Amino acid sequence: MLNLKKILFGGGAASELPQEVRSALEQWQALPAPRLDDLHYHVRYVVVDLAVGGPGGDGDQLKALAASSVQHSMIVPGDTFYADLEAKEEDAAAVDRRLMAFLQYAAKSPLVTYHVPYVGAYLKQIYRERFGIEFEARWVDLAWLLPAMFEEKCHTVMPLDHWIELFGLNAGQGRRDAMDNNLLLARIFQMLLVRVVGKQIDTAERLVDESRASRFLRRTH
């Protein structure tokens, strides 16, 4: 189990949060989830990426969280989010505020990432430990959808750099910061939206369902 509570200074229950964070959390929880039966053009998707690390390179510390929005099938200039989650123990309240700011930014939009089980596990754990909530989202997993939608390029799950190269994004391989990686994911997601519309996967609901189905079928066959 990811011990993010230990790594990010404890805290956890909503009653221990700063008052302004508790109030913002209550408002966020009351937000209705947006409808997913609209065409992609009318849906705001939020692309998410994490930076992780840790002593000795064990990769168990959540260091940063980056997000950007895709709406009208375009990356929205300026509508991005970045939170540095590395702070000293006395700055734990600042980390809580940044985590709350991400919830407000995402606003229950469908989330897009590469390898949902990995990214989702970090987010679920940190919000459970620090906010006392179960973080549930409607996810689109590029790791499984890309080989399902672009079989002529690759028919199996591959590292993200493989797709970056296949799509000619010329980003270079190796370490990138969370925001650079996030914007690459957003560009790839734009390409995916074009492809899925051609396959009659024309709403957010169908895309989320297709993401689940692609992961299930490829893991069980």
C-alpha cells in the first residue's frame, strides 16, 4: 500500500483540515457531476499527470500534480494546473490547499491519463489519508485505448514514450517534468478524439465505457 500519509506529513480526516479547505471541500462534494451524454466537443476533459520519486528512487512519494483541459476538442490555452506537493512538515496546510485547488480545478470532469491504476492509486490514497474522502472519477485510460484505436501503429500496451515517438511529437525521451508530460498527453488525447469519433464513439460516456472495456478485454485475453 502507498504510504503517502507518512510521506506527506500525516493529517487526513476532514476535521483536521484548515477551515477554508473544509468549506471548499463541502462545496466541491455538492457539485453535480457533469453529464457525459454530450458530444466530445461540448465536454471539458481534464488531463492529469503526476511526478513521483522518493529516497533511493523507490518512487513512492508524490511530488507534483499537473493538469490541463481539453474542451471543444482543443487544449485550452491558460487553463492548466500545477501543484508542487513537496513541502516541509510545517507546510502541511499548504499541501492541503493545493490538493483542494486541484479538486476545484477538475470540478468532477472526466479525467484522462496514462495508466489509470497507477495514477488513480496515488490520488485515491492521498485524498483518503488527508481529506478522509474516497476519490472517485470517471477515467479515460490512454494506455489501453491507444492500442485499441490505433492498431495499425501498435496493438499492445507500451510505454508512453513509444506513442510520443509514433505520433512524431519530437519530445525526446527521458525525464520530463509533470507539466511537460501532461501537455504531451493532452496532444495525444486530441488525436485520440479524432479517431474515436470516426468509430462512432462520439460521447464522453461512450469513451469512458470504451476505456473500461479495452482494459478488461486486453487484460483477460
